[in-house]
Amino acid sequence: MNQNQPNSLPPEYFDHVYRANRDPWNYESSPYERDKYAATLAALPHPNYAEALEIGCSLGVLTAQLAARTGHLLAVDVNEAALAQARQRCAGLPHVDLELMQVPDQFPGQQFDLILVSEVGYFWSPADLARAADKVVAGLRPAGQLLLVHWTPAVHDYPLTGDDVHEFFLQKATADGPLRHLTGQRHENYRLDLLEKR
């Protein structure tokens, strides 16, 4: 892990990013994102999850697609401008709730059948990753599933890499750990791991 930048990226970082560009990571138009979203949804083994949580929903592009697989979806992000776009995109989906929330300082007080951590874990410091992981594990119902999806190349101002995030969670998937590893995929620039709470 990169110890030279021990702090998580603050909400102000994302305020600046979204002021500069309404779709800074090209979620709406990138072939990479489109293919990754398809792989993300294909990796989910159940056709429907009664209660799901998406951490770091941004503009809600994946949220709108994930909604078709959920009974109730809570999608959270640290940036209000991004959430405003997500709310517009999901306006016709009454079972989707979008909330301003900074994980791990804040976390929902319920348990979920599915938690999605996609393209967000590398924004956390090592300490906040550890805190977030504990809250995610506690927030899963027994047999609840955790899907991790992250870009793997290093980014100069991110505290961690996608591999750092996945390897940290995989340490909890040992024989006596709280999770078990179901599947993993490594693509050219991202990886995907599906875990399940014991």
C-alpha cells in the first residue's frame, strides 16, 4: 500500500472534480464503463437481491442498471452534484433511494443481501479501508454477498490501488474469516471479486 498519502480523499476533492466536468470519468459514454457494468451485473449469481447497497454511486449509471436486480437499493455518494444527476436518472425507480453519505464515517444502520463497492475503495486511506471493510462485513446478512470492482492501474493522487483494496478484503476470506471468496476475474484494467458472508 502507498503510505506516502495516508489520508482518504476528502469530499472537497470530488466537489472540484464535478465542478470541472459533470461526467469526469465518462460513465455515460465510455465503452470501458459499459463493458465493465455488463461484467459487474453478470457476476451476480442471484437474479434478485431484496436489500442492496451501492457505495459510491456517482451519477447513477450503474445504479439504474442494478435497480432491476433489487427489491430495494440504497445508493450513496459523498458528492451532491453527482447525486443530483443520479436522482434524475433514477426518478422513475421508486425502490431506489439516493443519499449523501461519507463511508466509513457514516454507514447505514441495516443489513443487506448485496453490497457493491465499485471504483471507490482506492479513495480511502489504509486506515479508512480497514474501517470500511469492518462496516461492510457487519452490514451483510448471513450469506449476503459483497461485489468488489476496481480499476487496477495506479493513479498518482489516489491513496490506494484497486489491487490493494481487493487483497485487503480477500484477507478476510481465509478458512476462519468472516467471508468466503466465490469468484474472481481480472480484466485488462480492472478486477472483480465476489465474496459471501459465512
